Amino acid sequence: MTAEQLISFARGAPSLDIVDVEGLSAAAVRAFAADPAGITAYGNSYGYAPLRKWIAEKHRVNADRVLITNGSLQADAFLFDYLVKPGDHVVVEKPTYDRTLLNLRQLGAVVHQVTLRPNGIDTAELRALLESGVRPKLAHIIPNYQNPAGVTLSLEKRQALLALAKEFDFTIFEDDPYVDIRFRGEPLPSMLSMDDAGKVVHASSFTKTVCPGVRVGYLIGPTGLIDDIAKRATNLYISAGQVAQAIVHQFCASGDIDRSIATVRTALAERATLLAESLRRRIPGVSFNEPDGGYF
């Protein structure tokens, strides 16, 4: 077998056949027609205003709580850099996304890995850690179709995490790029939508539902936090990528995003089922999590 024949499962990215190239091309034409002066000029570090408004409406928050980023990984990096100082304690899932660990360790964080169960992070283990005296600045959680374990955080555990965040005064970072890629079952409410104490910062991305090349993600948090991060972003890159964000806005506002999500869901569900069946047939007795959605 040659390198060209190998299929890598390491990266969660849609193949070209499930990217709506025609729809994106049309969205680009509409973006330049609708706002040529706006999208060809410098913007601000909060992101393209019409897309911020669309994201805010999707999540039922005010637009001033939204910061658009260069993919969700930049959202992660911004939040970590803002909240975490050398020696600060941070909770992550075990296992978790490798770049999360890399970023936190580069910042000098003390990382506590808490076991993942089939229904998400072990909240009893987390409580025991907190009761031992550990006081984390934040807990990084991938609630839906977790990377790399594929598990989903149950409603009961979402409620338990929110209660722990209140009791022990830490931020929940809800890192949720896979939420729309649901193969089966009913959607669960985000912790952002359940939060009544300002303990949740939420991140997501259009990488998995539109395409990685647009590099558009976002962060939703308290306005003070968003304003502070936006100031740092201004010093870093002046303004966000107006053209890419305007294209994504047109793609979303037209409803093309819904068709794209349906295409990705259907294709990945079929591929996940095929892979699971092949593993069971080729490796009898193998044990693995069969996800209800996502890329992993």
C-alpha cells in the first residue's frame, strides 16, 4: 500500500466531495456585491458585524458577547492566554485534544486530567479533586462527540459541571466545534444556554460544517472578557479577515449552511458506520466508542 492509498483518521476535516463549493462561490459573489467597501477594508478585532449578529441570534445572546476568531483553536489560545498564568491549575478531560495540552503546558499551567466515561467527564472524580484543595482557573470540556474519544456529555453531567463551577468558582470552557454534526439522537442544550451565573465561555467553528479553508471560529463570553480579548487581538492583527467572514455570513444567512450540515452529517454517519462494521469484522473482540456524531 502506498502513502497515497492510506486514509488518515488523525485530522477532522471534511473531504472535498462534502464541501459545498458551488454554494460558497455564490456566497462570495453575494458578499462582494452586498458590502464591497466594508469587506475590502480594515474591520475591527471583534469580527464582521453581520456574522457576529448571526452567531448571536443562533445562540440567543447579545452580539457584544461574540468575538470571531481564526478558527476555534485561536479562540482556545485567546482564552487560555487571557485566563491562565504560570502555575495556575486547569482541568481537562482524559484523553483530550493534543493541542489543548500543548497550549496549556506552554503557558506553564498545572494540568489535571480527569477521566472520561461513556457519558462524559467523571464529575465524581472532579469533585474529589476540587475537595482535595485544587482550585482551577478553568475546566476545558468538549461536550459533544469529544475529540478523540467520541463521547457526549450527558445532560445530568452538564448540570453537575455548572453546579461545581458555581460552588468552586471556576470557568467552564465549552469547546464545541462538532455539535451540529449529529448522526442520531436529540440535541442536548449547551452549557452556555444553561448557565445562569456567568461561568461558561463557549467556542465553536465553521471549519467542520463549511470548510477548514475559511478559518472562521468564534468565542462567546461575558462582555468584559470579550472586550479585553478583542484589545489583545487588535494588537496582534488589527482586524479579522473580513472577506472570509463575509462569505461565511452570506452562506449562513441564505440557509446554505443547513444544507451543508445535512450533507456532512449524512456522509460522516455512513462512513462511521462502515468503519465500525469493518473493525468488528476484521478485529473480532475489539472495543471502541461508536460516536453519535462528529469526526472522531
